[in-house]
Amino acid sequence: MACLSILLIGCGAGSTNSSGGSDATNSGGKKKLIVGTDATYAPMEFMDEKGNIIGIDIEIVNAIAEAAGFEVEYKNYGWEPLFPAVDNGEVDFAVSSITITDERKQSFDFSDPYFIANQLILVPEDSDVESFSDLADKRVSVQINTTGHLVVADLLGKTSSKIVATETMPLAITEMINGNADASVGDNAVIIDYKANNPNVKLKTIEDDSFEKEYYGLMVKKGNQEILDLLNEGIEKIKANGKLKEITGFDVE
Ligand code: ARG
């Protein structure tokens, strides 16, 4: 009996569990999950002037949390550090406009899709680029290890010195504006938002049919079924009650 109570105390005192992340509950008894992100990705996840992490992805996760009955705390990791943070359990899951890919599915689990996107090309207004294949002999900037990076690597070759791969998407766009790249390729929402918010920079966007539909998912540590079930429960609810569509403006099948 004594042993048992020591075990129980030992268990209750810890703030992390073996499956990683936080196991804390607040006074209302709701589980609080730690959510990692790369808050450089307006309008999806970014920082306001006060340093609060905001954006469409954040609104979606807040709605999922409300629907499934848990609390969230966001932590900004940056893009590449986000993946090990999920893997080693520092965060319970990641939201970051992360496209569900077969390759990532080998190392992580993904929630049901909550958003549809595609790649988009951004070039100076006077560029002669008209389609993706026109980029074959150009210098192209991308955010490193994103799906944009992948499609460009397929066209130019994985190790091509013409690929300018940067830590963040805004940096990739800056490289293009500064003339260090002829075009940027990235997720449509982010490219469109950048262009809309920088009307003084003369830019144009180019769509291409070869870009496949991409589905964003919330990313959890492989095998963490508990968190995955909770997230999918919330996603299912906000799909059913119209909340997801209210936030994004479109249906996700
Ligand atoms: N959807 C792309 C991918 O999954 C880009 C996501 C980048 N997200 C970010 N917050 N930087 O590769």
C-alpha cells in the first residue's frame, strides 16, 4: 500500500509523460497541450506587435481545442526545429501549415486534413516567367525543407546551386526581391498575403496546373494515438458545425 501511494505521488508530480509533451491539467480539469509552430508564416501563423502568436492556423487549433475540450499553449520553434520538437516530445503536436506527405508520414502521424493549399510562383512584375517549367534555368528561392523546396528540387535537381533555400518564407521572398533569385515558390496563402501587404513591391503570382493539391494536417509524435484521437475529434466537430469553414472560407473533404 505504501508503495502504491508513493507511485501515485511520483506519477502525479511529473509534468511530462512518457509519450511526451505536457500532462498538466488546469483548475478546470482540462488537459493543456503544448503546440509548436513556426510563427513566420502570415497569414497562417505569425506574431503580432506584442509577440502573440496569431493567424488562421491558430484560430483553427483554438476551435479544435474548444470543440474537443482541451487547452493550448503555443511555442514558436521555427520551421526545422519543429520536427525534432515533436519527435522528442517537447511539444504535444505541431501546427504550421504542414502538408501531409508520404515521406513525413514515415516519421510522424498526422491528423485528418483541415486545409487545402497548393504551390504558387511569385516573380517580379516584369519577369518573363509564365509557367513552372520556365523556372528550369532560373534561380528559385524557397523555404528550406518545405513542399515548395521539394517541387523546385524536382525541377532543378536536388543539389542545384540555383536553389536558394532559406530558414523562413519571408526570407526566401526577400532574396527574390533583392535579385538573388528570379522567383520564389511557396504555399499559395502565404504568397498571396505577402503580395497584398507589400503593394509597393511590384510582384505577380503565377499558377501552374502541375502543382498538386496539398492537405495540411496537425503533426504528432509517431504512435501518439491519444493526442491524434483528440485532435481528430475536434476537427470532425468543427467540420460538422461549420466553424472550420467560417475560419477558412472553404470546405475540406
Ligand atoms: N506546406 C509546406 C510544407 O508543409 C510549407 C509549410 C511551412 N510552414 C511554416 N510555418 N513555415 O512543407
